[in-house]
Amino acid sequence: VACYWLSKNEQALADFEKAIELDKKDARTYTALGVLYTKLAENEQNKKYIQLAQETYQKAISINPNYPSSYYNLALLESDKHPKKALEHLNTYISLKKDADGFLLRGIIYNDLKKFKEAIIDFDEALKLKNYDPQIYSEKAWALFKTTQTQEACKNWKKAQELGSTDVVTYLDKYCK
């Protein structure tokens, strides 16, 4: 794992493969390997690594269907190209582990699918768990804005700004005069 954090990817791959060879039933190791493959796919723009990440997360799920991180990481990997599949994985993740990250990611996907009411519900759940995260307020603001709740959207963008987000300045200037 240290090699992963130090971006020594080839050594990290070898270490994960050795760990799997020693214990083929550890879903955590497969999930960590999937995260490395995801990182390699992003860094190298290589679709082979996307496929390997998907397979590795699926293997982790088959080994331990109650290990939530596998579902979250698979959802994250698939969120752009396969949002409906990602939602299925997130639903399972949230049923296993109710945390802000799961609700936030599901809300973002709902925003992308233009299901703004569902997104707002998930952002509210995320805020109950992590009310200091500016991204949640910013994402919720967008959903509120898209449902013509501009005043509430502005309150959320303002809160995101108070919590340190600089990304919301444009929205505040444009929509919240």
C-alpha cells in the first residue's frame, strides 16, 4: 500500500498481486488493487485498466458481498459512462454503510440524470452526516437552482463559499445579486 501512496505503481501492482497470491479471499486487497487500476486508467488514459478495475471490484464483491468499499469504488468508476449501473452499486453501498460520500456521489449522479428532487434528498442526507463539506452545499445548490429554487440555491452556494469553496463565486455573482 505504501508504494501506491508513493506513486510507485509498478511496485504497488507487484505487491498487490503477491498479497492476492497469499490470500485469495481478501476483498480489501482486491478493492485496493481496483483503486490502483482506476488510478492507472486516469493517468495513462488506458481502457485496459478500466476493465481490470471493474473485474477486480467485481471479484471483491463476489468474495465478500458485504464489503461496502468495493461497491463505492465500482460506482465511482462507472458514474460517467454507466450512471444507472453506478446507482445500483451506490444503493448497495448505502444499504451497507450510510455515509456522506455515498449520498454525495448518488446525488451527483442524480443531478447528472436531471433527477433533481432525488439529488436534493441525497444531499440533505449527506449534510446530516457531514455538514462542513462545501461540495455538498454546492451540489445541492445546483439541484435547487435547476428546480427554480434560486433563493435556496443562493443560500447553499453562500454556505459553500463560507466553508472555503472558490468554485461557487461565479454562481453567486451571476444568480445571487
